[in-house]
Amino acid sequence: MAPIPASAPAPSEGHPAPIAPVPPAAPADDFIFVKIPVARREGTDPLHRREDTIDQMLRARGLGLVVGWGDSLGAPRADGQRPTAYIRIDIRVNDLQVARCELRALLPTLGAPAGTEVHYTLQGRSLLDMADSTGWQLEQALPQVQGRLHR
């Protein structure tokens, strides 16, 4: 489709209106994922309101966007079932420090309990911010599990 020149007549019936170009979004170069523990089945977010709210906040502030989410299963119970252990939200951001700060402010308002983690890489190191009963513990090293970093 050829571009419509600035001197083109106004659209009329049968002629589509020109489409305004959409400015490119700022590149989202950093990856963050949020882990929200699920203590019981009622604690899940079946309509994914948390992901939507986080995505809306990030987009409104020009910080990035949610790129995926899902439930992660826990250890098998005696009956063989594996209940949901936590909800994971994958995020791309263009300002890691500001996005972390905004997430730390928003997550408690969404009912994210103590044990919620925000994972990211800073200067080549895999780190996390973790909510506990006293607030957020920042830039914590990931725990080692059988010689590997636990994510």
C-alpha cells in the first residue's frame, strides 16, 4: 500500500482513512520474573488480574510489559497430585531499577504475600528482591540447590 500524501483529500465513503504511524515502544532490554507463592488453592488468581495490573502499570509508565505467566507446580502430595506452588510472571523492562521499585510498591497491593520474589540480572549476577514480614530484602543472591542456582 502506497503512503497517502499530506495533500490527499479527506477520506470519504469507500476510501479508508489513513493509518497514523505508531511510534515504536522503548526497547525492553532487561528480563524480570516475579514468583508469587500460593499457600492454598483459594490463593490463586484464576482470572490473572495480577498479570493484567502489572502489565497496565508497566505500559502506563513506559517501563515495559508482561510477556508471559503461568502456575508452577509444587512437590507431589501423598495422593500424587502436584498443587500450584507459585505463580510466575515474566516481564521485559527498559529500566530495571525503576521497574523493580514500581513492582515492590505494587505487589503488596495485589495481595502478594511474604516470600514473593522479583528475579533479575544485575551486572551479570542473578539476583532477587524478596518480600518478608519486615519489607523487601534487596539484591539477594540466588540460593544454591545441588550445585546449581535455583531459579
